[in-house]
Amino acid sequence: MFRLAAVVLVASVSLGAQRPADDNAFPRTKPYGRATVQYEDPQVKAVAIYDYSQRHHNQPWLLVQFGVSLSQRTEVRRDNFHIVIMPDRREVPLATQQQFLADAARMQQFKQNARIFYRNLTSFFPKSGDQVFGMRWVSLPEEGTIREVEVLPAEYNLLIGDLYFKSPTLKWESGTHRLVFDHPKGHAELPIRLE
């Protein structure tokens, strides 16, 4: 009996160690459904929504609707974002404008398909009031200009936009990856669970 209990205990410990999706790996996060997660601490609040990409990730592109609010006025740049692919911990930065335009035909279809999964991010940020600003790091020709820097003009103003990442292997493996917002005035890590 003791031997069976020891085997069960060892098996459960090793299974737990293999699970990067363990909630302890993502402190200060709270899920809202299958593909929405919120991070909050005194400096930063962030929300990621990835409904379309959770189900359609056997292709190069990953889309995350993202909103962030910081406790201080600051600039936000494209290099404040990256994804850590688990389990090998490879970092993938935001897609560049050149990558996005090189795949423009595919991106037209991708964006059209993803549009029906879009949700309102502002409801997660009641402190922001009407102070909502958009970020656009990539753009198709008919969508206007991109910006390299976005400014949150006052504390708790909200910055929202779409984050696009291109997989180095041209597809996204199932599992839990780590979306990182890394900024001198706030740091957030959110799980991106792909099924």
C-alpha cells in the first residue's frame, strides 16, 4: 500500500513539473473564459484576448488583442512586447511591418476571419474612463500609418491594440506560452494557452 502511494505521489509531482500552465507560474493573473486573461499589480494592469488564435494556431501568425494601463504617464514601444515560446523559452518579438506586408494576402484573410472573435477590452479598465488610445505596430496599406511610440498621457489611461507575432517555425505549438509586457514602469506576464 505504501509503495502504491509513493508511485502515485511521484507521478503527480512529475506531471505537475511538466505543466507550464500551472497557475503558480503566472501570479497576479485571472482568467475570464478560455482565451481571456488579466494581469494586475499596483503599477500595471493588462488584458490579453486571443479567442481566434487559440483555435487557429496551426499557421504562422498569432493575434492577441491587448490593453494596458499604467500607474504613471509613459511611452510604450514595440520592443516592450514579446512572447516566450514554451517549453524551450525562445523569445519572439512583435512582428515587423516588413514581415506583415510580405504576408499581406494571407493577413487580409487572417484579419477577416479573426474579426468575428473580437471583444471589447475597455470594460476591463473602469479607471480609464474615456481616455483610450490606440496602438498600431503593423498595418496593411489601406489601414493607415503605424506608430513606433505610443504615449499614455496620464495615469491609468488605456492603450489598446492588436499584437501580431510570427512563429519562427511557421506554426504555433499547442501548450501554454508566455506573453510579456516588459517596461521600466511596469512588468506583466500573461499565459497564452493554445489548444
